[in-house]
Amino acid sequence: MDCLLEIEGLETSHLGPVDLCVQPGELVQITGASGSGKSLLLRAIADLDPNRGRVRLDDQARDDLAPTDWRRKVAYVPAETAWWALQVAEHFPAGWVRGEVQGWLARFSLPEESLQWDIERLSSGERQRLGLLRAFLNHPRVLLLDEPTANLDLENTRRIERAVRGYLAEEAAGALWVSHDTLQRQRLGGRILEIRAGKLDS
């Protein structure tokens, strides 16, 4: 079995050890009770919190890459994304292509003028969709999605589900998706793994 993302013995002070193989094009759902460690797992894989263990992407060790390069390739998208500049477009990676952005805006049902919007005027749902767009523009190999539709209505939730599924198929990328929504889990399909007592169980 070819692993796009390979995790062996990943541990934090509250989680693990975790072993996991995510294949190209695969979406793996992560469930568990509140406080079980779902976000901690994603943050550990992204190397945002102290952790130990072996993590590889396309057979390249995480430790062989600069942290910023790793996080571009393995993109953690929290439910509440961070914004630091005045306008939306100021948060996009250098060299972003307008045509590509327009395509994502259409898929997310956002107007092109949203690129010039001030961050303070965005609704929580707009912030969530634009945060996902920002991640996609780095062309990540793996998406770490922490309740990426928590602030969206059903119509926009389904838009995001289709967009992520499409991206995984088009780019042979992988995703870990944390969700509390039973109906969403049924729509997304694929493997569903649960965190219990700090361990990841199928």
C-alpha cells in the first residue's frame, strides 16, 4: 500500500502513539468525543505543537523540511482561521494567480470583489470559506481540516464537501477531516477513525 502521508508512533503529552497511512486521493474522517484530541492530532501532524514520532510525506521525512515548507505541503485549516492584514487578498501566498482564485471563488459561491473586502466585515462563514481558499492556493499534498464547515449552512457545507473531494481527486492529495456531523460523515464516506483514550481506533 502506497502512503502519501505516513505516520508512525506519533505522540504528544495527551495523545498517542498514533500510526496512520493516508493514500493519494483518500479522505479519512476523524471522530471522537469533545476534548478527545482530534485537534491535537491535526496540530501534531502539522508540527504546530510539541510531538515525537515519524511523519513522512511522499516518502520524505518531515524533519528534512523547513517547518514553513512542511505546513504548505501539509495544510492545517482550523475552524477559526487567523487573519492579520486588513484585506482578504493580502493573506494569499505570493504569486497567486487571479484565474485560479476566481475558479475557487466560484466553487465556494463567493463574489470576486471579496478579494478586496476588509477582514472585519466578513461573516464567520465567509472567513471559513476564504480560509480554505487560502490553503488551497498553496497546492497542499495533504489537508488537515478541523471542522471546516462548522459555521456554514447546508448549501455551503455541501459546496465545500464537493470542492475538497474534487481537489483530492484532481491532485491525488489526501485529507484528514474532523467532523461531529453524522449526516456529513455519511456524505463524505471513506474511512472513519475514532480517538478514544488518546488512541486512534478504526
